[in-house]
Amino acid sequence: MVRRTVGRRAAAGGIVLACLLAAPALALDDGDLALTVTAEVPGGAAPYPREMVLLRIRGTYRAQIALEDLRQPSLPHFGWTQLGRDRWFRTTIQGQEARGFERTVAVFPQGAGRFVVDPFVHRLTLVDGGERRLIEVRSNPLPIEVAAWQGPGGPDAPEPWWLPAEGLTVTDLWDPEPETLRLGEPARRTVTLEARGLTADALPPRPTLRTRGILTFAGPVERQTRITPAGPVARVTYRWDVRPGVPEPITLAAIAIPWFDTRARVMREAEIPARIVGARTAAPAEETPPPPASPWRTLVAGIAAFGLGLGAWGLSRHREAPDLRALARAARRRDARGFHAALGHAARRDPGRAAAWRADPGTGPRLAALDAALFGTGETPVPDLAGLARDLRTIRAPAARPDGLAPLDGPRPATR
């Protein structure tokens, strides 16, 4: 049987260590204390830069351990994160009971080439016959070959974003649904990317949402990393406030997200889907042409329609008055959010007039500036609300041309 002993040494800088080393030598068999480090790539091939590699640090010790401290080497060519806590368990060495140790570290090489992971050092305080002795168990150096990317894109290309992951999911939520929006009404779009096998800082920046006829205001980006035994799971959430700027429905284009599947070793593409923003106007139903009307009946019907329209216009003025008063009150209080809420209420009651406000060259830019001040980055100042309220009061929706009314009951018989 081959044995090795730990000799006595005097440590001038550490009284405790000197006392431990002054104890009688502890006899150990070859293999009683072993520490190994292995590298695992999910796809089994040579990893590419920034792809996850799992380092499995395993120790087996047939000795009574009082204290332990695993010292990790510096990893200058890798980003890294530890996956959970260290695990101790019972095992056997050649049929004899021993203690097992395991730690998993996810590392991410920052470039292509051959790199060496220096030894891990496990400092163990062993107990033998009431005495304690400090032992250092070292692993062997571990070389890791990182392959250079071949083909378009890749880790060194500025675009598209290099995204190596075991899996990627995209979630797209709207509140309310974009197809229900009328002119000027806002909706909140929330897009979430979740990727397995990387940390949140490796996920792409917020994509640009830009289409003519649609106003978008970007919100804050949230990133988080969840640690699992199989590796980190990263999540990023993007938010936008979206509103139609024209009355017609417009398609917000899809956004492609290329990513490298580290298990299948192929490029794939996820997508933030395209959506239609704006309510569709119903097509008028085809009707049979009315029978010809007599000139006198048409004249009487036109006069009656004019009278009804004049009365409806008067009533609409009374109905609009509360909205205009609400705008004036919010302007006097310098309440930008209250002013914006009153605009939304007025738009729901009279979409035509709201469209005229936004189309007017005098008020449209100031309304856009109010939107940017409330929902943008905060750099745009709030416009003069009092002046804006006065100008909005003078603008009305263009009046529709009255159509000739057909007789409702057909020609009447001549009276005697």
C-alpha cells in the first residue's frame, strides 16, 4: 500500500496554521483525497465565443473533515456564474465510505482560441485522533478549445446581435388589442424574451419600433437572471406605448431575432409578430336604389333635414361644452395629465373633431409635443395648455354634405 504523509512545517505568519501543522502526521492512501474539474458543452462540440460551458468540480474524500474552503482560480478569459450552492453527499471509494463534494460553475468564453483553467484548490481541515491538520487538494489544469465562428454574422459582427442559447421564447402582449384602437387611443405593448443558457446581460437591446402613421414611446427595459441547476435562464422585457396617428389601420412590421441553437448547432430565427394597429371601418352594405322621388317631396324633405341637422348641431354644441370646459379647467391648473385625459374623453365622444385637432397645422404639433412630454423620455417640455385649449375650441370637424332624402312612404295620391 502506497502512503503519503504531510510533513511538519512552521508558518511564521499564522499561529493557527502552525499549531495545526505541528500535530502528528496523518496517513492517507492514494486516492483518498481527489479533486477533478471537467468541462461540458450542451451540444457536445467545441463551444463558440460567449456560449455556455459548464465546469463540474467534484471531490471525493475518505477522511473526517472539520472545515473546508474551495478556492476558485481567476478566469480572465471567461465570464462566469455559480449555479446554486455546493453539494455534499455520501459516496464510496473502493467499497469504503467517503464524502463527496460538487460545485457547478457556468463559464462563457469571451473569444476564440485555446484557454487553460488553472487548478481549483480545496483547503480541508481534517480530524484524526482528536488532532486537526490543514490539507490542500488541487485539481489539474483544464484546457478549453473555443472555436472561431464560420459564416455570416457571429460573435464579432456588430449586427445581428449574437445570441447563443439552448432555447428562446418570445411573448407579445397588448393592452388593449391593437385592432380595436381608434385615432389617438393608446395601447401598451409588452414583449418578453426568455433564453436558456445565458445571463440577462447577453440578451439584445430593445429593438426599434418605427412605422409611419404610428406613434411609439419606449418604456424602461427590465432584465433578470434566474439560476437553475442546468444553467442560467435570462429574461428581458421591453415596453412601448403605441397609438395610431392616422384614422386608417396600419401594419406594424414584424421584427426578426436570429439566435444560435447550442444543442442542435444551427442558426434559428424567432420573431416579434407583425400586428395591425387601428380599428377597421365597416364597409357600407349595398342597398337597392330608392324609387325616384317627386321634386316637391325632395324639397320638403331637404328643408326638414336641414332643420333636424340644425337642431342636432345645437344639441352637439351643448354636449361638447363639458369636454371643452374640462380642457379649460385642466389648463388653468396646469395639469398636463388631466388635459390629456380630457382630450381622450373628447376623442371618444367626437372622433371627427379629435382628428381635425390633430390634422390642424396649428394644434397638431402641440398635441404631439404633449404626448411626447407625458410618454416620451421627459426631454420635451409641456406646451402652453391655456393657449392650446383656446385654439382647440375654435376647430370643428368638417360638416358632412347632406344627401337628398328619398320619400319614406312613396308617392301620395292626389287630393281632391
